[in-house]
Amino acid sequence: MIYCVIPRELEDELYEKMVEYYKDNPHVSVILDRREGEDRRSGRTFGGKREIRDRRRARAPGTFPETEAPEEP
């Protein structure tokens, strides 16, 4: 589902136009943004506990025998 979100300030201008435009597309829904008040996220800090890790598989433990290239004839 795709949502076409119309801001409250543009409701009178855009809502009916967008509903008409997308009326034949069942995968699109036109909705109005009805949120009010301040963004409660402002002023907060998020995360900070993130740890960067190497996702690659660790090397096999132990030592490996020396390898030498074969002598050329």
C-alpha cells in the first residue's frame, strides 16, 4: 500500500485532486495529516549505545603451515 499524505495546510487545495487522480489505483490511499502539537521527539537524544561491529566471520583459530610456490622447470 502506498499512502499519499496531504498536509493540513494544503487540504483544501490538494485533497480532492489527489483522490481523483488515484481513484483507479487500488494500491494508493490518499490521507490527511492530522497530527497536532509539537514534535515530541525534539530535544531528546537517541541511540548512543550503538556499537560498530565487524560482521564478517572470524578467522579460524590456530596457525597455518607455510606454503611455497612450486619450482619452475
